[in-house]
Amino acid sequence: MIYSGLVIEDDPDLAEIFSRALAAAGFEVEVLRDGADASERLKHIVPHIIVLDIHLPQISGVELLSQIHSDERLKKVPVVVTTADARLSESLTETVDFVLIKPISYTQLREITARLKPKG
């Protein structure tokens, strides 16, 4: 079975690192660089995991998270939030599977996403 991962990150270097980490964990990865593109794409796909930056152009990660939680198709998709804002991250811990504070290592993200991959 092919598992899909969606990385929503505007920093090209981080998007590349996150993409490689998910690929190493066994996901086929799509990368989107702004919130508006991600919002539109999420209307058409149901990935197996989402890695979501909070500070995005167009539509914020917080708004996207709200969209994800309100969409019946996406409610059970694991979400890993990435942010450099430690204070904001505390407010999100109850609504996501993991909150990772930047800088995030390749190994850290690969191991977490591998654990969140569906079994079977």
C-alpha cells in the first residue's frame, strides 16, 4: 500500500528536509508552500499524515488546522505541527498529534512520522 504524506511548509530548505524524512518513513510526499494552496488541495485529497507549519503565507496553519478538524474526511488524519513559536505550540498540543519546535531534525521527524504511519 502507498501511504501519502502532505508537507505544508513555506521555507524551501525545511520543506525539503521534512519531505525527505517522510519519504524515509515510507510516505509518498507532496509539498505545498502556502496556506491557500494547501486549503484548496485538502478539498480533494485525504493524506495519511500532514506536517503543518503554523506560519504560512495566505492562510495560516492555525486556520488550516481548523479546516482539517471540521472536515469529516480529514478528522482522523494525524497532524504534526511545526513552529518556532513555543508559546503558540502550547495552545495547540490538545488539537494535534505532535507539536515540534523548530529547529527540527530529520531523524526526529522521520521517527515520529514512522510511528504515525497506518498499520497494515
